[in-house]
Amino acid sequence: MIAVNRAHNPIAPTAACAALLAVACAAAAAQSPNPSSSQNPFFGSVTAHSVSGDVMKLSLDEAVSMGLKNNLGLKEAEASERAIQGQENQAIQQFLPTITLTGDTGVYQHNLAALGFGPGVIGQFAKLFPSGGMPIAFPEITKDDLTEGQIHYRQTLFSSPVIAGLKAAGAAGRVAYFAKMSARGEVVQQVAAAYLHAIAAASEVDNAKALEAADQVLFSQAHDAHVAGTVANLDELRARVQLQAQQQIVIADENAVEKDLILLKREIGVDPGQKIVLTDPAPYSDLAVQTAEEVRATAYANRQDYQNLRNQLDLYKAIRTAYRGQRLPSLSFSGYYGVSDVSGVGTHGNFVAQGTLTIPLFRESKLRGDTDSAQAQLTAVDAQLTDLRDHIDQQVRSALLDVDATSKLVAVARSNVDLATRALSDETDRVNAGVDDNLPLVNAQATLAAAQSTLVESLYQYNLSKLALARASGVLETQYRVYLGR
């Protein structure tokens, strides 16, 4: 039986489009950056390594691997992807066959008079018999035992929103996937930056301790010379002040290292109380020269946020098509087959096979509203995509400039350390020869300390700029070792 239904079918394309819009909104929400750095989930993790008595040795690769397993920001992105996949499946179910099986059994009592079979109606039937009366007594209250089972089937055979909805559901899944991949890149950048910062802080401690040891020697010499009466008390006091000032620097630098290590452990899922030792030194290598055009082409092919927006564009195009398709007829099939067993009557099969053709006659205001809304969202995403292309170009060019500038700063900082080291050696010889007092020597040590600190900071900034360039290119997760020269 084919039935033409001119009324609005509540399970027709509108419900499907609504389900798809829920997927789209969820997918778009997954892209929203965390509004506050103080609440940035990438600075947290799910603790997977509890405190042990052993010291954990940790390389950069191991830290990144642990971050990809335990980082809170990535966990949230993965959970968002699974949630969107669940909503996607809910939307797809609108388009798949729905088969259900039902069965029941029970004892039923019927009041025939209440159903319209009173004595007057039965009397009318009695006239049909030759004797003018019913051959048997016809009770008004009847009972029967009924057991039945039915299998129901429903499927949309043709619907333009269904076809567009399937495309939209696939695009929503890809949007969630690229959101997760973008989160993985964020984890690699955060963990690598924290690791490099801890290395730089440890280098500052080493430099500070070396200067402390030199100041200790200088103080001992000044003290002995003062006791021997060859130098004034001022030289000894000056050496003591310099030594204690350097001791303060060592304490502050050691405290900074411990705080950096706590942050790193929080990002990779290690208990903050666990003792760790970083095994990789600060990496340094020159990066192969790349043009802005080469990096930009790589970014367009690999940037997860760019691929994400492109799939959002496909998603909203499909949703717009689905809304437009609501003006077209849709065809669905439904039916069931069942078996009923009634006491005293026996078993009998029954079925219904029904095709439904839904033709929307007049819902123009709603249809235009849905289409205009989807078009507005599509236009917004298209504008974001155009802006992102320019933003990628800006990021790539800025990252290349930073890499070039920080590379030159490292070269200058290395030269300054060499010069400051030579100046300190010469001044030490002059003091030992009695030509100068220890004031120029203190100044030379301060100059060397500043040069060494600048070199450490320059190396850190150079490595950060290379990580930023890899992130701008969209290849950070797979090529951070290459960019760091490891």
C-alpha cells in the first residue's frame, strides 16, 4: 500500500537536520581556545606515574611521549572527539533501517456492551437467523488469552536531507579528528618548551655554581693576603660580598629549576613529588634555509587547524543542502509482521507493509529561515578560512624572521662568552701579579656571568623559534627532532 501523506511528518528531514546541527555545534565548540592561560588544560595532566624512591631519568622524546598519553588538554580533545562521534552516530541512525522486535502475552477481559455490542445490536443480528433468535447465547463479558510477537521495520528510502546529512556527519567527524590532532601539536609544543626551559634553567645553575667556586677562590686569596698584610681589608670585604651575592644567585636559580621541573611533570602525568633528571642537553644546530613559499605550502597541506576549517566548510555546505532539500518529497517504508495466538481461536499471522510519500506543501517561512541560518554559518566559516590563510602566511614569515634573528643572537652570545672568558683570564693574571686589586676582577666575573646567561637565553629562544616554525608548518609532532637538530 502506498499512502500519500500531505501532513508534516515529525520524523522527516527536520529531525535529521536538527541532529546534524547538534553535531555541527559540538564540532565547532571543540575548536574554541581556552579563554584564560591560568585555566589552560595543557598545563595539567592525568597523573600516571606516582612517587617512587628512584630518580626518573627523562629524555625529551620520553617527555613528549608521556605528554601525548597523559596531558589533560589532549584528554579533553579526545573526549570531545568521542562525544562528537557519538552524536554523529545518533544523527546517522535517522537514515539507517530501524528494526525492533516486540512480544507480549496476557489475559484480557472485554465488555462488549461498552464497545457497542449491547443487547439491541445483538437483537438486530438475531433477525438474520431463520428461527429469529441467536443459535447460542452471546455473553456481553468475554475473556481470552492473547500471545503475540511482532517485528517492525522502518527506513527512509529517499530524502535529499538524508543524502546531505550523511555528508555532513562525515565532515563533523573529520572536524573532531583535526581538532584532536591540533591538540596533539599543542602538547608537543608545550612539553618541549617546558623541557627546554628546564634545561636552560639548569644551565644557569651550572654557570652560577662555577662562578661561585671562582668567587670562593677569590675570597680565600683575598683573606690570606689580608692576613699576610699585603692587601687592604676592603679587598677581603669586597670578595666576601661578591661570594655571598653569587650564593644568592645559585639559591634562586636552583629554586627556579625545581619549579620548572614541577611544571614539566604536571604536563606529562608525573607526580610533582617524583625526583627526575633531564638527560638531554640543550640542543643546538643550524636549520636548513627555507623560503616563506616553501613553508607556506607545507602549512597548507599539514596544518590541522586549516584542515579543520576546510571540513567545517564542507559540514555547513551539507547542512545548507539538507535544509534546501526539505522542499523536496521524501519516501519512506514501514511495516511489521507478527504472529498472534488467541485461546480458543488458534494462531494466525498478520502484517502491514506501508510506503509513505511526504510532500511539503507550505512551510516556506521556516524553510527559508533554516536555509538563511545555514548560509550565514557557511559565510562565517568561509571568511574564517580566508583569514586563516593570511594568518598562516603571517605566522610563517614571522617564525622565519625569529629563527634567523635568534640564530644570529646565539652567534653573538657565543662570541661574547669567549671574549668575557679571555678578559677574566687576563684580569686574574693581573690580580695574581699584584698589578690590580680585585675590583676589576669582580667586574670581569660579572661580565662573564651576564654573557653566559645571555647565551643560555639565546639558545633557549632559538630552539623555541624553531619549534614555533615547525608548529606554523603543521609538522611539529612528526619533525620536532629534525627542527631541534636531534
